[in-house]
Amino acid sequence: MRLLDYLTIFQENKNIIIEYWLSSDSVINILISKNIEKDFFKKEYANFIFDNYIKVIEDSSNIGKCPIMEQLLKYFKYFNFSTSELFQICSSFKLAITRLTYDKQINSFELDKELDNIFELNFSNILSKYTQTVNEVEDKLIKTLSIINKYIIMSKTDKEGIITEVSEGFCDITGYKKEEVIGKSHNIIRHNEMNNLVFKQLWQTILSGKVWKGEIKNKKKDGTTYWIYATIEPIFDKVHNIIGFYAISQDITSKKEFEEQQNMLIEQSKSAAMGEMISMIAHQWRQPLQAVSILVQKLPLVKMIDGEITDQAINQVVDDVGIQLEYMSKTIDDFRDFFKPNKEKEIVRISSLINKTLDFLSYMLKVDVINFNKKIEDDVVIKVHINEIVQVLINIIKNARDVMIEKNILHRLINIHCYKQNDFLIIEIEDNAGGIPENIISKVFEPYFSTKEKKNGTGIGLYMSKTIIEQHSLGKLSVFNSDLGAVFKIELPLI
């Protein structure tokens, strides 16, 4: 009889065959060596493998078409099964079936021969797939390593920091060839501007067996500089002694150059703002200084008319001068507070922000005859760096004032409109200077770009305003033209 005629017997004794299979010494030893639980293997794979074998007996064309077998091969690959171990697993399964044929007394030469034939075909296919999987993994690994070598900045040193290996990416960024750095100290790329404390902490960390991460400024072969974000970790031997270090780095030169430009713009913005504030203080002081001058001149005038100066007259002048000096002192305090950095965001009502801005600009608006309309629909609460937002409002309003004067606008007007929209507070500041030309409106927030025809501006005010609103306050600053003029729209998240 053929093997196909005994399928029912095999299926009825499925659990016995699987138990014979997984109880063989060779299978047990393999599973133990791979730290694989027998019950887990039985549940996840053994039953499906048996079912697949039955299908192969039914139709040999099913060889190699079992998805679970492909999963099993990946599983074996994960645990690094050798081909000899794979052979033992498969042959033990065949022996389990053979053992059942003896138990049931259905064994014969023809039956054994057919079992051997199916085993050879099945194992040949499994081995082909397994080695193909291994080759694919190795090919992918080789390609991955090639990419890593080419693009990743990697270096390896011994315990003393002597370079033993570098990647092509390391050579590309430093300008050195491999033979120029192998055997040399890693200090060959160290920049003399780097703080020694950084390297002291670095060595303390990695020599203690921990991973160090941080930014480092290095020097290329040609003397130019570059920045990296490095991850340095120790290499251990079998008894956990440190024998060297791996450093994998990311080029952050562009990021550092951008930060440097940002810092430079911030400093320029501070200087420009300081100059504008001094100008405002001068404006704010002009009126009280004139009043003090008149009051002081009043005393000799009284003496000339009345022949003497009474205590009452002196006291009145002193009181009036004191009022003016107190106003001037308060002005200094206000401007001094403005330049104090807000380390923490504060909760404030929008009406308070607007009023604080107008306090700074009141004299300028009065002298330049600018009408100011304020409409606050929703006096909501926001959490911001107060002085930064006031700086933005002052900058936008002063820009509007400069443009109106430059264009000789007779009836000067600034409208400010505050309202709530979804989860944002909207502040719109509108002037009546005719708007920004369409060919430059998209450039007004670029650094060093100025809309002023006489080019008196630094061109960084609006750029820094956008930075404050969008980066510091997580809002949005935009501009568009209305029928009257330009409208700057500030969007700030509500709390």
C-alpha cells in the first residue's frame, strides 16, 4: 500500500507523532540550546508543520507552498540555527512518523522508501529556502554596512583614545584619509576652542562604562571647523572590561551656523530696540523737563514782581517739580522692566498688554498726531512672555507710524482689533498708509529686509517679531493688505 493510504492513521495519531518528534534527544537538545520552550514551539509551529506534511503526502506539488514554513524558517534564522540543526529537526519528524508505522505495524520497505523520498524533496526545498533567506539577509547586511560606512561618521578607538578604525563618512567630513588617522590620537580633530571641561566629563562618563552624548566642535584637516552630535559608548570584552570606544556622530554644522545667525540677529534686535527705547525715553521726558524748566523759572519771576518769594510759593514749586520728577522716574522704571528677560511665561489679559504698549507709545502717538482706535471684543487671558509680546506690538505700531510719516499721510490712523477665534486670540493691527506693495509683501519677515524707502530701518524688527510669536509663543504672525493699508495679524494660543 502507498503512503497516501495511511493518511487517516497519521491524522488520528497526530499528537503521538508530534510527541515522538519533540521528545527526541536531538530536538530537545537543540531547543534547550536556543532557549526555546517546547510547549511554545508545539503550539506555534509543530501542529502546522504536521498539517503541511499531510498536504505534501496528498499532493507533492504542495512542497514549499506553506506560509507557516516560511515563518518557521525566519524563526530559525532569528535563533541562528545551523543547517545541521535544521536537518536534525526535519529528520526527527520523519523518524517520528516511521516510529508510528512500526507501532501500528504498517511499516514496509515501500513505505519507508516513500517516506525517505518525501523527506528528501521536502528537506531539499526547506534547505534551499533557508539558505536563500540567509543569503538575502547577508546581502542586505552588506548593503546596510556599505551605506553606514559611506554616510555615517563613525570612529573606533582603543582605551587610550588611539584611532583603530574609521568610516568613509568620517574621512569625508574631516578631509583625512584612513591611513592618516589610524594609529593617531582622536585629538587630531579636536578644536582648540572646545572647553576642556566637556572632554573631562566625556572621559569620566565613558570610562565608568556609560554612554556619553553631546555636541562637539571639531577641526578638519584644512583647518576649517565642523560640529557634530556624538554618541560615544564603551566596548567591553567577555569579562566586561573596557577595551575601547565607538563614536557615532551626526553632522550638525548647518544647525550650529543657523543658531549663530539667530543669536547675532537677536543681539542686533536688542541693540535696535535699545536705541528705540532711548529715543522713546527722550520723547517721554521732553514734556516733564519743559514743565520743570518753567516751574524753576517761576521763582525769580515771582521775586521780581512781588519783591520776595514766600514759603508757600517755594513749597508749591517743589511739589510741582516733585510730581514731574516722579513721572520721569516711573518712566525709567517702566523701560528698565521692559528689558528684564521674562524667564517664565505669565498669565495676562489682552487689554493689559495693549494698555502697556500704549503707555510706551503715548507720547509718540500724541506728537505725531496719530489717532488710535482700540476694539477688544474678547478680553481673554493668555500665557506669554509679556515683554516679548509688548516688543512685537511696539515694533509693528512704530513701523506703521514710520510708513505714515514717510508717505506724508495727513490723517494718520491705527486700528487695533482683538477677538477670539477657535482656540486662538487674534490681534489685528491696521494702518491707513495704503498697504505693502504686492511684489514685496511676501518678503517683509525676511532678515535684513526693510520696507522703508529711505532704508533707515535695520530690517530685523519684523523678522524677530515673527520669531518671538511663532517660536517662543507657538503662535503665528502674518500680514495682508486691507482697503486702508497693511494689517498685521497675530495669533496666540489661548490657555
